[in-house]
Amino acid sequence: MNMHSVLESFSGKRVFITGHTGFKGSWLAFLLKELNAEVTGFALQPESYPSHFELLKLKKGINHVIGDIRDASFLYGAINECEPEYIFHLAAQALVKKSYDDPVGTFGSNVMGSVNLLNAVRQCDSVKSLVYITSDKCYENMEWEWGYRENDRLGGHDPYSASKAAAEIVFSAYARSYFYLRQDLGAATARSGNVIGGGDWAADRIVPDCMRAIEMNNPIILRNPQAVRPWQHVLEPISGYLLLAAQLRNKPKEYGGSWNFGPSTSEVRTVLEVANSIIHYLGRGTIEINNLQQQHHEAKFLQLNCDRAHRSLAWFPRWNVDKALAATAQWYKIILDGGDAEKITRAQIRDYFPEFPSN
């Protein structure tokens, strides 16, 4: 399927998104609303202030449900009421540092919350396509210089990474025990690298940390400046999720399993390089290195191999890391100058998707 056909295929369709108040979820919900999909979002209240979700005024454009995926009966009721054709599961406790502080809550959300979602899908006949999003951190990270493939070993040093590996194992069990019996249900997991983009204000992420420091005229404090990550704009994995969802709907049993969505090996950057780029694009800011020994383990290198997505989905990144950083900085600069979040988000979506259907 070409991307124009993929985007058009969501018009008028009922779509259920968990985690729609989060950074990635709000971009996905806004994009699907722009495609005239009937979107129901299920999530906790936004955890950051300001929040991309609130700046986009998404409460007015979708069916907005506040709920906790750990509440199985409430989640089941919301899905049954929506009767969705498509489900995108993004809800999670998504921060490594927070997982050290609250491992029980992290495993509760990321494992048992995912169990609840899968069990609801098992009992909802309307669902034809499930994209179950985990993380690149689900792999047992050996600090290899080459990218992890979808069949590499799962694991995790920290509670967050371990919870995402566990969520993948849970999915595999449901896929093999239940979903294979439904010939009209396509289900797959998606793993993406570190995403950047406008609207992220989460704690302990490099771009939001940079923006808070710059706004307050404070130096940007880096605790692990030489850590390497596969940085990509938030629209890159979202384009993969949409393409995967559409193919799962059309050919349910050909596109199951797991999929990596990440940048090419030439597009990795260190945390220090990312911070310097943000300063360059905004025209202000300084950096200080925190030389104190880190309390918790933090991976220094992580890269994905995306050959499967390239070969079988014809998915490739559209923006290199410099374009992603420039678009991210542009988004924040406009908002800091009093600009309109809906307008710049819509403009960047159409910049990324030149084949976006006209309304």
C-alpha cells in the first residue's frame, strides 16, 4: 500500500488509542482526527504541564476517556462501547528513571495493563487490527555496535526495560493462544527508537530538559553526554504504526509478529550532540556536564535493525536526524513565542506526509 492509500483508509473508521494524552499518543490521535477517523482515547490525565494533548484541544475532537489500563473492567467497557476496528496500544509508564523509583507501578501498567488490553481485544469481535507498541528497550542490551533484530533476545537491566520485554512475551502468548483462532484479526508489536518532537515535556528526557533549562535561562545539565541513541522524529514511528495497522487489516496473518521502526545507523547521535543542536537551532543555551557517578545503570548504546520493515512494509525514515532536530526546535520556538500548537503540529504533519488527503 502507498502512504496516500494508508492515510485514506482510516477515514470514518473507529479507532481506539490507549495513552492518547501522552506525547506520542497525542500526535497519533491528532493525526487520526485530521484523517476524519472516529477516535476514542483512553488514558490517564496528562502528566506534564504544559501538555501537547491540552494544547491541541483534543478533548473537542475525539471521544476522550480518562481511565487506567490497570482497571480491567473499565477498559473492557470502554473498548466494547467504542467497538473499534483498529486499536493502537501506547499507554505505559514510559520513563526509565521513574521505573527505578516505582517498579511496582511500572510493572503494573506495562505488564498487567497490557494483559488487560489483550484480554479485552480477545473478547471484542469488532477489532480487526491491533498495533501493540512496546519499546526498543525490550531487547537484552549487550551494547552491540549493530542493530537488534526482531528475533533477538528480550530482557532488561532496569524495571522499565524488563517490563517492556515482559509485555512482548505476554503478547506472544495471547497471539499464539487466542488470536490465531480469529482469521480476521491482525495483531503485531512495534518497537521504536527514541523519539523527539514538539510537545514533549516529560521529565528526564533530553529535549524537554533542554527546553526547560533554556526557558528558565539555566544551563542544560547532562548526566550521560556520550550515550548514543537512535533519535528520530515522532512522526517516523507513527507512520510505521499506521502502515502496519493498515496491512494488518488487509492481510491479517501476513503481517503479525514484531516490527522495528528506527533511523539508519548513520543517524545516531550522542546526547551531547542533540543538546548542542537544540542550542544551535534556538540560538541560545549553555551546557554543563554532571560528573557525579550515576546512581542507576543507563545503557550507553542502542540501535535497531529495521530490515523487516524496509523489506516487507516498504517503510523507510523520511527525515534525517538534522531535519528531526530542526523541526523539533521550530515547534518549541513557535510555542515559546506564543504561537498556536494546532497550527504548527498540523503544518509539520503535512510537511512529513506530502500525500496527506485534502479535507
